[in-house]
Amino acid sequence: MSNGADLALTHIAVLVGDQDKALEFYRDVIGLEVRADMPFAGGRWVTVGPAKQPGIEFILETPEMVPDEAAGAAARARLAGGAQGTLIFTTDAVDATFARLRDAGVEVTQEPISQPYGVRDCGFRDPWGNYLRFSELLG
């Protein structure tokens, strides 16, 4: 029996409306690596992840991939409503990251600001309403 000490995070599902557009956004705009792109259960399994963390993958999941009908309907409703989840990334240069993403046309939710808890961070939304935050450790 495990007490949880042996657990490690490997995959996080990010709800998107279009896998091709999501792959383009997360690979070409955000700068993540493609980890997988293959047929899956009548659809497609697409994952991306940060180069510095080879063990972490974001599944670019559409409502059609959700196996339960009620959960799939809820996923479609969340997509229609905007904000989904939040991904928080660290960077060594938050201001440069902010400028790069803003200049690429990503929707800004917060310009860079130094927070009282020791980070400088900024925020964006992906095309499906998921929040993306980027933070740099201060000091």
C-alpha cells in the first residue's frame, strides 16, 4: 500500500476546442515542445511540454476525448463559457516573455507586476479561455 510518497505528476489535461490550433499556439507561440501526436480512440492524442521538464506533458484535450457523455457535455459548456483552468510557468525573464507573447497577439490579462510574495508575474489567456501565468523569482 502506498502512502503517496511514490507519486509523481506526468500529465495535465488542457481543454481546447481545436487540436491543430492548440498545437500551433502552444508550440509556436508559447514555445513548448511536442511530446506526442498520434491517433487515439477515433481521435488524436496530442501532448506538449516545457523543454526543461521532460516528465511533464499537457494533453491538448477536446470535449470529444472525454470518455463520459456527461463530462463531455460539461467540457463543451466550459469551452463555451470561457475560462477553463490555469497553467503557471516559471521563467528567468518575465518581462521579455511578456513582450514576446503580447507582440504575438496573445490576450493579456495582467501586465508584469512585482508581487509581495517574491515573484514578478504576468498573465494571459489562450484562445479557449485557459489562464496562463508566467512568473520570475525575485531576489
